[in-house]
Amino acid sequence: MRRASRFLGVLLVGLSLLAVGGYLVLTQTMRSWFEADHALRSRLAVGSARQSLADNWHTSRSRLTETLADITRDERIMGAAACSEDGQLLAATESYPVEFSCRSVLERMRSEARKGATSWTMSPELPSGRLHLSVTLFEQGSEAKGAIVLVHDLSYVGRRELTTRNILLATFFIMALGAAAVTLIALRFAWKDWTRELRRALSGEATDEFQPLVSDVRSLAQRLANERVHEASGGRWSPARLRSALTQYLEGERVVILANREPYIHEKTPEGVRAVHPASGLVTALEPVMRSCSGVWVAHGSGSADRETVDRHDRILVPPGEESYQVRRVWLTEAEENGYYYGFSNEGLWPLCHVAHTRPLFRAEDYEYYVRVNQRFAEAVCEEVDSDDPIVLVQDYHFALAPKMIRERLPRATIITFWHIPWPNAERFGICPWREELISGLLGSSILGFHTQLHCNNFIDSVDAFMESRIDREEHAVIQGVRRTLVKPYPISIEWPVHWLNDVPNVVDCQLQVRRELGLPDDALVGVGVDRLDYTKGIEERLLAVDSLLTRYPEFRGKFTFVQIAAPSRTKIPRYLELNERVEAIATDVNKKWSSGSYRPIVLLRTHHEPASIFRFYRAAQLCYVSSLHDGMNLVAKEFVAARDDEQGVLILSQFTGAARDLTEALIVNPYDLQQAGDAMAGALRMPKSEQRERLHSMRRLVSEFNVYRWAGRMLVDAAELRRKERMTGRFATAQPFTPTEPYEEPPVA
């Protein structure tokens, strides 16, 4: 009913506008017709009295006046006058308006005569009403005698226009009601036919027109039903439920994760060997999953004490004190690390996939190292599995070739690859000289996951542009031969509840501690940003937004301090060294501009912080600004939400992050628009506590429901369903038997 009323209203407004437009056009046309009619009437009246006018033009003024009076007996002619050639009034009726002097009329007559006209009209507005003035040249033989001026009363025209307008508007209104009624009746019958045919299709009767729609509806209903069953049976996703899902769907098999970054790095310190948790969103997401599922994490051993802490098979149990899963470390030479990691991965693929205005660099020698290292890690994964159809989770852009390499060794493996950064459109990805090799490597996966559907679409478009394959867009799959790779979105998240918060003080204590550490007064307003020092994170724009805030909002000068935690990253790459210098320069300039006494608007902390320390800053801040210029997800935003159990504080979030699609209650900004970002900071600092609570409550509920256990659980359940279908179709019948390369030994405790 509401839609029908809206449609009827729009139709009436549209027809009303059409009626008004038609009325204006019709009025103008009628006015032109009336003026033409009056001009013709004037010529006829003067022509019929021409002889009498000629006989009395210079002889008798009284008879000339009588002749003019005879002409004005027409009720529409108000007055008449005879003017001599030199502009003198010879005769006029009593009702002739004195405003029309013969001199002015003859001046106008001469200008029109030069154009070849013998008569013309004027429509002046006088206090007496609307008048129409027509002037006709009076000649006797070939001699010009003067002019006859007739004044017409047009008051009746206004009355006719009003009547016409009323009739026209009424007609259009009736037409509008009729058209709306006919449309609604037709729509009603069409809707009945459509729903009847749709019911027939859903009930199984043949209806060709609805088959694509019915297929989509049934697929959606099945997915929702499965999701409802899973949610009803297990409740909220948690470590226990993830373990239960692994047991139920995958018979408790171990999970092998392949990632470049290890979850714990062992470093030598003056106090001895210390286990450090690296600054990595990937580690933040995956480490809780491994603690829940157990298994093996294969990674690059980069710590100064990593070799000293592993057994003879390069394995170690972590986390320290818990020992719930293993890390298998792979060693790289400096040349391999420079070529594979710093070169091809982070000077080539990283800028290629991020729209952050840095040119990707592709060198053949770097790609050779990339192939070699991918092969090394793939072999390490195959050494760690304990069956011929293991579950392998390959992580991120460092290992685009590894899925195919693992598939060649373990054809029955269930390989889930997750690409943690954006996937560019096909045209941009075409920049890479080894685009076909990378896509082919990823298609060795059973399931290929991205953060968003857009990234999935971009990947499928890239396959379509550069590979010989069949694309099943209905099932979002790429088929090569008998191998099918599902391409699906799995928005990543964080653990819930966050175990690091167990060792973090409450909000009030965190605020006191952080302010004292930074030398800030107890009533200081604090903002926080947490990132690796990377050019995709928008750190430069973030600090300039602080400058914009202080410029436009003087009340925050001396009160607001922004703390930027920026862990050093990829310092061997020149672009990152340049970024470090620019960030330092911007912070110095802003502080120089606004500092007074001990007050500094920007505190730049370019050191590694453990997660527990970072969560203290989250709890101490009035706002958190995530200004990424392009990001797959960005878990800092979700960490801030999880940290604020007091439901206070404001999240300002870049529109170019995947998290902006989930955390819609944040203040969403364009990080390139410094004024908008500064305004958002001011709005956050002024926001009432009730609104802060409402926004954070909604975001915390979403993060708690859609946590990292759900992310991993959905992928594992999908993988289990895929394995079931493949076994039913006998696709594993030709697989070669699996033989472990080494006997399994229990690794030492760190």
C-alpha cells in the first residue's frame, strides 16, 4: 500500500507539472492569437471608414470625431484617435487614453515603416487595465496623411485565460487519477500472475522463465538453512565450537598453516631469549585459531634466537607456557629473503594490489627467488602433514605459487588459500609479467578466499582475461580440467573475547597509566593510531588531519594529543625509508606549529609494542583513527571495538578498508580529505556519551558474532563439504598413495 501511495503521488506530481507547463504554453499561444485577431479587426475597421475619414481629415474635426466614435461602437475597442503626420492630435474619442500621445505613436510608426510594415501592435500595462494598442497608417492616394490609433480592452482575455486554466488543470487531474487507477489495477493483476507462476516454479512445476531465479532462491535458502542449523546447534563461534566443528566435519584432523610471518619470534636480549609477538594482522587473526585447533604453523624463522630454540626438525611448541601447537621454521639466506620477500612480494605484489600510488617493481631475479622459496615452503608443508588428504591453509600473497606446488605433491589435499590484501582489477593485475603463473598457482587451491565479494569478482575477471579455464559464475568457481576452485568471500575478524585483555587494566587505570607515561595532564584528550609503518596505512594523511583539527577547532589546542604507534616495517626497501623520514618531518612540523610548554599534539612511537601494551592505548583513547588508503580488512578497527568494554570512545574509519563494510556505525571518512577527517575528529571529541555507547554497542555485537572462529569455521566447513562431494564423485580415485618423508617426533618445549 505504501508503494502504491508513493507511486500515485509521483504520478500526480508529474502530471501536475505537465499541466502547468501545458497551461503556460497554451496561454502564450492564446495571447498571440488574440493580438493577431485585434490587428486584423483594426485594419478592417479603418478600411471600412476610410472614405469618411478622408473626406473629413482636414475639413471637419467634429465629423472626424463622429467617424472615430462609429469605429469604437465595437465593445472591445476602447478608444480611437486620428493623428496628423507631424504628430498633432486631430480628433479622439472621449475614452481614448491620454497616455498615448500622437508624437510617441508616430515615432514608433516611422521605425516600423522603415521595416516595411503598415501596422503594428503594442500591449502596455496601464492603471486602467490591460490594453492593446494598434496603429494603422492612413494614406490618401500616395500621400501619407497620418495614422489611426485604436485602443482595445483586453480585460476579457484575462477572464478567458482563467477559465481555460481551470478547465485544463481539472482535465489533467482527472486524467492523472484515471491513469493511476488503470496502472494500479494492471499492476495488481500482473503481481498476481507473477506470484502464481513463481509459486508454481518453487513447487517444482516447469516454468522456464523462473528457473534462474528459482535456482538462486533455493541456493540461498539452503545456505541460510545450513547456517541456521550450525548456529542453533553450536551457539556463538568460540574456540570450543571451532574444535567441535573440526572433529565433526573433518574428523579432528590437524590443520597445517603456511604463512611467511611466524606467530612467535625468539629474540636474544640482555636478559636472555625472549618470545616476541610480531606486529601483524595476519598473526593476530590466525594465532587464536591455531591455539584452538592445534596443528602446525610453517613459517620463516627470522628471529635472532630462532635457530637455538628449535629441535633437529626445526620445530618448536608455542605459545610459551601453553604449548598448544607447533611452529615449523624454514630458513632463508639473505639473498633469498631480499629477492622473495623484500623484492617480489613487497616491491612488486604489495604495491600492485594496493591503490596507494607507489609504482610496483618487477625484477626477473626476484621472481626466480620467489619461485625457489615457494617451492621450499611447499616441501616443508608436505613434510609436516600426517595423511594423504590433509587440510592446508595457505596465507597471503607471499605464497601465490605454493598451492599448485602442494597439489602436485598431495593431489588429495584440501588446500584453503586466503589472500589477505586486496585483489586489483584485471587491467591493473595485467601489469605483472608473471600474471598467468600466479593465477595458475592460486588455482591449485580447493577454496580461494578474499575479504570482500569485490575482490572475488576481480580475481575471477583476471582469470577470465588471462587464463584458459571455465568459469562457473553461479557457483563462483573456476574449473580447469577436473579441478574446481571455489572463490568465496570470508571477511576476517579477531578472536572474541580477546585473550590479551585478561592482562590489561580497566579503562580508568589505562587512561591514568598512558597519560602519566606520556607526560599528559589527567584531563587530556587522547587519540590513537596503530599500524606498521607502511605507505598504505595513510599515516602521513592522519597526522595532517590532526593539523587540520587544531587549525579549524582552536578549543582543542593544548588539550588533544594524538599518539601514533608505528612499528618499523620492511626497512630494507627505499620507499619505506622515505616514508619514515616524511612521517618524522610531518610530526615535527605539526608539533612545532602547535606546541606550547610541555604540550605536544603528536606523539610518535616508532617501536614495537606487544599486544597487551597496544590494548592499553585503545582503552586510554577518546578516539581511534584508521586512515588506510587501501586495505583488505584492517583488524586495528575491530581490536579497538573489542577493547572498549566500557562502550566509550569513537572509531574513525577510512572508507577504503574492508572493515568499513562491517563497522558502519564508525565515522566513515575519506582519508585524502583532510578537512573531513579533522571535522570527524572534532565530532568524535564532542560526541555525547550516549551516542558513543549506542555506536560501540552495535559494533561490539557484530565483532563478537562474526569473530575469527566463525571465519575459520566457515572455511573449514566449506572445505569439508567440498571433500565430501569430491569423494562422492570419485575424483580421488587416481591419487597416488602418500608416504611420509620423516617419522614424527615430539618437538621440544620453548
